Amino acid sequence: MDFIGALGDGIWSTAIGTILPFLFVLTVIVFFHELGHYLVGRWSGIRIMAFSVGFGPEILGFNDRHGTRWKLCAIPLGGYVKFLGDENAASVPDQAAIGRMSPAERAGAFHTASLPRRAATVAAGPVANFILAIAIFAGVAYVNGRVVGDPVVAEVQADSPAAQAGLMPGDRILAADGQTIAYFSDFQRHVSTRANIPIAVTVERNGSPVELTVTPEERTQTDNFGNEFQVPVIGVVANDASSSFRVEELSLGQSLAFGASQTWFVTERTVHFIGGIFTGSQPSDQIGGPIRIAQISGQAATMGFAPLLNLAALLSISIGLLNLLPIPMLDGGHLLFYAAEAVRGRPLSERVQEIGFRIGLALVMGLMIFAFWNDLSSLT
């Protein structure tokens, strides 16, 4: 009985500590992504048949006064908005159904809408992900403030790129590649996107400016939860004595500006990482699936609600970028088809679109299997 009780406690602890934070993060991201499609579609006069968070069997739902079925489904790994004229959740056109529509129905169908309305409706999903990220970063900064510290070096690690470049304890970093450095975190962010790229650094030493060049190198670091990741570093350390770390309160406008800046920074880093995978400069085993996301969600939840929200913002940006990839089945694939339609003056043939969707499905399934394999490998 003690074993059964302990097993039950362990399962319950896992559910509370990992599964619930994972579901919270994923549900928020999916809901806002699909809400972007829904709102712009409605504003464009397109009739929406279903708004679903999750796939598979419906758990609960209701019909609104516009005839849209809002539902929560059993498999919480995505969602979709189904428009009038869609054959499935991927918005593949149901040509037979469209052919049987009355003129009034065709006026509200997605695939008979004008090209700008279709493109805006599709693009609205990823855009909503970026807006959500800005709102989260801004909201957390507005409530909690921003931890900042003066850009003064307290320690230079031996044999590090900083030591080789001539940086010294007590140096105040003024600029990096011509960009003014106000806080130590500004310099960290600049370094973090420039692995093996020389950086022109201006420091103040004994009241005089000194020009140096330092080249960050990638090193493997481990966080408090044992997760390993590659990050560019130069080997300088700041502490409270040198940098006077403090919490800076932000106004609403400053918080929004910070949220936009943070979203741009994460977007830039993510694009750099994706490009690095294709060029071989970044390890592909960093691509994670639902298991890894659940693990990280649980870890973030142990640190508090604000870190969990920040994780949701990071993942929202990743989902937005993923959906913009020019792969049929994804939003970016639809936009690619619409770009071709704009150039040709007419849609691609049904046959070409069908082949494209099949290729897209194979690519998406392959990516999901690869991510799931990485998840399983990380557990061994």
C-alpha cells in the first residue's frame, strides 16, 4: 500500500509540476495564434465554421450566434480555425463543396475571398504570436521592473577571449560595434548573437577611451536544471560591487518598448539558430518537441509565474516563426501560394497545390518525428 501511495503521489506531483504548466503555456499560445486567424477572418467577412484548441475528439464546446463551433479537443498539441470551404484543419480547399455553394455562401467562403483578405487572414496567426510575446514581456517588466547593472567588468577569466583582447577588471564598456552600451545586460545580448564574429569594443579605462577587438567563442553551459546549451561568451564577469545591480521601474510606454525590443532580440536569435542548423554551425539536437517543452515548462513553473509567462513568450515567438516557414500545410506555405498567385494573376492549379500539401505534410511529420526523437534521446 505504501508503494501504491507513493506511486500515486509521484504521478500527481508530475501532473501538477509538469503537465499543467505545459498545458497552460501551450493553450495560451495556440489560442492567441488561432484568435489572430479568427479575428481578421471575421473582419474580412469570411465565415468561420470552427475554432478549436487541440485536435481529435471534442471534450467540450458551444456554438456562438454566428454559427462558429468553439471547442476544446482531447489532443492539446495545436489547434485550428476552419473556414467555410475548408476541407480540413490545414485549410485545404474543398472544391466539391465550393462548387455546390450558392452565391451568398461563396461570398463568405475563405477560398473565394480576395487575395489580400486571404493573405491577411493567414498572416494574422503568426502576427498574433509576436503581439502576444510583446504583451507578455511588457506586462512582466511593468509589474516586476527590469534588473539592470552598470557595464563594468569585475573579473576577466584567464585564457578567455576577453583576456586575449586586453579587457581588464574595472573597464567600463561604453560601446560594442558602435552601439552604446547602457547596462551590462546590453553587452551580454550583443555578444550572445555573435559567435566567432569579432566585436569592436570601446571601454573607459582610467578616464580614457580604449579601443579593443574581442571575438566570442561558443561554450557549453549548464543551467540549474542540468540543461546544456551552446552560448557565445567572451569570459567577463560582473558582480554587485562593480555593477550595482538594481531593479529599474518602467512606465507603460517603456515596458512596451522593452517588450518589442525583447521580442525582436529573441526573433533574431531564433532565426540565427534555425539558419545555423541548416549550415551545420548549430546542433540539431537542440530542436525539441512536446516532451522537452513540458520539461522546461515544469522547470520554469518552479521559479514562479513570471518565468513561466516569459517561457510562453519565447515559445510564442518560435511558433510564429515556425508557421512562417514556406512549407505547405503551414501559414508560410499558404502565403507562398498566394505570392505565386499574385505574380501569375491566378491561383496555382489544384494539382500543384495538392502535391504541395502532400510534400508539406511529409516535411511537417518528419520534423515532428525528429523533434520527438530528440526528446526521447534526452531522456536516456
